[in-house]
Amino acid sequence: MSRKKKAQEEKERIQREIRRVRLPRGKQVIGIVLQRHGGSRMSVRCLDGKTRLCRIPGRLKRRLWVRPDNIVLIEPWELGGDEKGDVVFKYKPSQVNYLKKKGYLKKLQDTDEF
């Protein structure tokens, strides 16, 4: 395979990722992982100004690998939603760039943390 063809395929792959950016629906909130606590638990600072103790649900445990400073999509719990939640989705770097361009990460940029 030639270099041009590989570069073109990489560009197309990034465009597909950008088209499939998952946006918050309903009560879902975008957040940034602050710290891992072990197991599938972590502290996440959400864009609504709250810091939640979040977990990765069992159906995603093997597929979703999260590290500090990753941007994730959180679904707060119905009971104790201000303190706890589930990690539903992890954004890839190209998707984070798209969210920045569209203004979804304004609050994160204001705090100079990301």
C-alpha cells in the first residue's frame, strides 16, 4: 500500500469518527476524569460544576479503558445524582477537538485545565 493511500484512509477514518460524535442527551453530562480510585471507580468533574464519584458499568468494563484527563460522557444516577454516576462513553482525541470547535467544552477551557 502506498503512503498516499494510507494517509487518505487515515483521513477518512478521522472524518468517520467526527461524524459519530456522541452528544449529551437528557440528563447526561460531559466531564473530565480527575482521579482513578481503583476497580471501576473514579472522580469526574462534570460541566455542570459538580464532582461525582463515577463507575464503569459491567457491560463496558472490558471495552472502556479510562485514564485521568480523559473526556467522558456521564449519566448521573436517579438517586444521589449529584454525587454519583455512570461513565457511558469515552471521547477520542479527534472527537474532543470537534467538541471544542462546536463549543461544548467552553467551561473546561475557561478553567485552563484542558
